Amino acid sequence: MNVVLWIVAGLAAAAFLMTGGIKLAQGKKVEEKGMAWAKHYSDRGVRGIGVAELAGALGLILPAVTGIATWLVPSAAIGLAVVMVGAVRRHLMDGEGLKGSMPALVLGVLALIVAVGRIWIAPLGN
């Protein structure tokens, strides 16, 4: 199970690094690239979401790799899941339905798998 959690955490971290990096680098300009949800947020708000996603992505991997503060792994996963709940809500409120919210839903589920796995199934030692 530990290997499965590493794979899931790695996939989630890669996705959040990419999306968070884009949001941080481009800010509100992501709206022009098809991210219509950004119209509801300021440039700082979009960049703030990007920072949260980047921090969460790093939190999924670095503590586990270094063995330092491994409690941060499930904490980061829970934080990312909360961000994705907000993303799903935003997509649904914009009338995008399940199809439009599917990427956020999948990423949220991946984050929850890591959180549950690292808390109850295969915790990392401190």
C-alpha cells in the first residue's frame, strides 16, 4: 500500500505543481487560457490559489522524502482537498456541471486518498 500512496502522491503533486505554477506565474491572465473561473477573483486571489497548490504539492512529497515533519504530508493532502472542494463548488456555481468540475474532483479525491492513507493505512514514521 505504501507504493500505491507514493504513486498517488506523486501524480497529485505533479498536477498541483503544474496548475499552481501556472496560476502563480500568470495570475488573472489564466482566464484568457480557458480558466473562466478566474473572472471571480483578483490577480492576487488567483496567485494565492497558485501558492496554496504549490505549497501543497511540495508538502505531499518533501517531508516524506526527507523524513522531517512527516505529519505535513497528510496535512498538505487535507489542505489540497479543501482547495479542491472550493474549486468544484466554483465550477458548479458557474454552471459547468460535473464535466467542468471533474479535474478538480479527481485531484481532490487523489488528495483524500493520500490523507487517509498516510493517517490510517500506511503512516510515515517520525
